[in-house]
Amino acid sequence: MQKYSNDPENVPRLVRAYMNEWDFLGASATPREIVEEQRETLFKGIHLHTVKELLAIANEKGYI
């Protein structure tokens, strides 16, 4: 186990480690029902591209 002192220079490393653990455990994932509700209320009529679609568009335009 890594031990850290109260040195302010450790703060960025601690925050990064905390966020990595948080993401890995899925704690940053919004519940599906909230996502679907917000998609309907906030983005109605807007097509949200998937990563696959974005890559296809970039390939067609010669960006990749």
C-alpha cells in the first residue's frame, strides 16, 4: 500500500487515484433510466453519434 503525507504535491496523484478507482467500480455511471429520461427531455430530436459512427464520419472525410 502506498502511503502519502499531507504534502500538497500529493493532491493531484490522490485525486487521480480516487477518480480511477471510482470509474473502475462504475460509480460514475448514471442510472440507465435517468439517461433515457434526459435524452428525451434535453436532446429530443438530436442524433447522438456512437463512437463507431464518429469514426466512420472521420474516415469518410479523410481525418483518419
